[in-house]
Amino acid sequence: MAARILANLLVMGSGMMARAFVQAYRQALTNASKSGVAQETVQNIRRGSKLMAEPEARQILGVTEKSSWEEILQRYDSLFERNAKQGSFYIQSKVHRAKECLETAYQKRAQGTTVA
């Protein structure tokens, strides 16, 4: 008899805890969407995977601020091909991201000089 009562209490208690957990989770999602935390987190994840600082990009490619775009492309091709042969996908992706970063910077500079 006591075991049956204890089992009923255990089942009822775990059911109540599960419902409370689901309700708290839904409330947390509602609060996050209202405050924009979820959207900001997703944007930071996307931004973090794509953005690279220009000095870091120059260091990866081994070029200076005074390097021409042709020099940057030559360095990129050389490093990319060298790492393709050796099988280092990580370094290859870093080299590619560095080129993308510098390409964006050079495009912004070109637009700034033609507009002004």
C-alpha cells in the first residue's frame, strides 16, 4: 500500500516537473525573441565565421598595406595551391578568407576614390 502511494506521488511529481520545465522553456524563448537576444546571437555567429580583420588577413597572406592587388592575388594563388597539394583544408580556408577580407577592403577603397 505504501509503495503504491509512493509510486503515485513519484509519477505525479515528475509529470508536474516536466510541465513546469516545458512552460519555463517556452517563456524563455518568448523573452529571448522579445529582447532580440536570439537574433543577435545568430547574427554574431554568422559575422564571426565570415569576418576577419584586415591586419590579420595581411599577415596570413604575407603582404603589406602598400601591396598591389596583383601581388595579393599572386600570394593567394601560391598559398592556396601549396596547401591544396599538402592537404591542409584549414589553412586553405584561412587563406581564402584573408583574400575575401582584402578584396572587400580594396573594393571599398576603389568606391571611395571614384565617388569622391
